[in-house]
Amino acid sequence: MEILDGKKVSNDIKDEIAVEVTKMKANGEKVPHLAAVLVGDNGASLTYVNSKVKSCEKIGFDSTLVKLPDTISEEDLLKEIDALNNNEDIDGFIVQLPLPKHIDEENVLLAVHPDKDVDGFHPTNFGRMALEMPSFIPATPFGIMELLKRYEIETSGKNTVVIGRSHIVGRPISILMSQKGAAGDSTVTLTHSRTKDLENICKSADIIVSALGVPNFVKAPMVKDGAVIIDVGITRVKDETAKRGYRIVGDVDYDNVAPKCSYITPVPGGVGPMTIAMLLKNTLLSRERRKNA
Ligand code: NAD
């Protein structure tokens, strides 16, 4: 069994991006600039946004954090987004989810200009991705594809079972892995909460991508010997012995599943760090596209 070390690969990607940034600086060019919009003070969101901003600083990007109160109206938030769309200095931005209940998430995501939508959540980017046209691919599925490519995992003709059909992970990864090319050409089954006999479907899988957010959901009897396991789940579980009072667990019963696998992503240290690296990659891509536009 080999661990798919997302932490290491994400650091490699960040180093590669940093080299590009150094070249840009040496040529007197503008460096990529990522902005993040954070509404309210949700603890997990704040942690995610801070680590995105920190990663930008480390690799030499410019970054801006737009912190807004959770009382902000939808109209005012849309004005902030419009300002970011029109700010020539900003190459891409993200709106950290979830948003407060009084704000319609769909309206907000639709307001982000597709050319600056480095999260890849806008329908234009999703559609372009599905049609194999240049786009911004959502960072988590983009990261999974990159991990599969860098470990040269054979996906062509393999049976892949994706668990979870969210717009940001399950659905896009099912599309990407079924497309032609590296990390693709797979026969994908997309499963969800209404799927019947999931255990038997999983047993036939060469590759399982689990993205539902239920700890210990994928158990050893569901996994065939030699399978590749990609665990996307991130759940905080209480742990008095941990410094923060909780620890992060994935969807997979790691201790019992790992010995059966050929490859597996740990949680933490698997898909999570890849997500941030690919957001940075999308921001670099955006800068390059804007430069050449
Ligand atoms: P979600 O929370 O929006 O939806 C969960 C999905 O799981 C749904 O499509 C549902 O149909 C499916 N599901 C629920 N119960 C099921 C069951 N019993 N059997 C089969 N399917 C079932 O999904 P999401 O936003 O993709 O998040 C999923 C998990 O991935 C969460 O733990 C989230 O924190 C994590 N996540 C991690 C990253 C990362 O960077 N590693 C990024 C995004 C999400």
C-alpha cells in the first residue's frame, strides 16, 4: 500500500508556482493577485481563508482579504463582488461558503465574473469544463486529478465509483474522470444518498472517490483488494486530547481499509492540501490568461 501524499505533492506544486512568480518579478511583470471574500466569522471558514491567504504570501502572490459582517445585505455583497470584478489588479477571487442564510448563494456565485472565478463554481466554467474547453476547474476535483497524474495511477478502463454528487466535488470529479486523457478514460459510477446497494457497487470499484462527509462510511468489506481510495471527506470530531479540542477525519475507516488498498489518501494530508494548491494554480492561470488577452 502506498500513501498518496497530498501534502508533499501540494508543496511541489507550490514550489513550481513560486518559480513562475520569481520569473514574473524578474521580468518586471505583475504577480498574480488572489482576493478572498469572507462574510461573518464562522470559525472553519476563517481557518480556510487564512490558510489560503498565507499560502499566497508564501509563494509570492499578492492577496487581499475582504472581511464583511454577517449582517451585510445581499445587495451590498453583490456590490463588493462587482468591485472585485472590475478591479484590474485582481486576477481571481473566491467567496468563502457557506454564506449567512439571508443571502442567496446562487445569486452570489452567478455574480462572480467567469474570468475571475478561480473556484470554478460559475455555470460558464462548469459548462466549459464538461465540454473539455479551457476553464477554471473546481480546486478539489482539480487536485484529485493532479494527484492521480503525479502518482501515475492507471485510470483508463478502470471502474471508478464516486460517492456524493455535490456540485463542487462528486459531480465534477465524475465528469473529469470519464473524459479522455490522463487520469481520465475511466468508467464512472456516480452514487449518492438514494443509491441502492452501494456496498456491492463499491466492491466492484478499482477506484473509490468518497465525498460525502460521514466518518467511517467506507469500510473494509466495501473495498476490493488493490483498490485506489481517494478520501475527500473532512469532518471535525470532538477530541479532548487534541490541542483544538477536535480532530479532522475523512470518510474512510482508514485503519481497516488501508491494508487492502494499492493507494490511499490520508486525512488530513491527502486531498485537503491539494485543494489550496490548485486554487493557487488557477490564480496563476488567470494571471497568464489576462496577460495574454
Ligand atoms: P455535500 O455535503 O454537499 O453532499 C454530500 C453528498 O453525499 C450528497 O451528494 C449526498 O447525496 C451524498 N450522501 C449523503 N449520504 C449518503 C449515503 N448514505 N450514501 C451515499 N451518498 C450519500 O458534499 P461536499 O460539499 O462534496 O462535501 C463532502 C465532504 O467533502 C465533506 O466532508 C466536506 O467537508 C469535504 N470536502 C473536502 C474538501 C477538501 O478540500 N478535501 C473540499 C470540499 C469538500
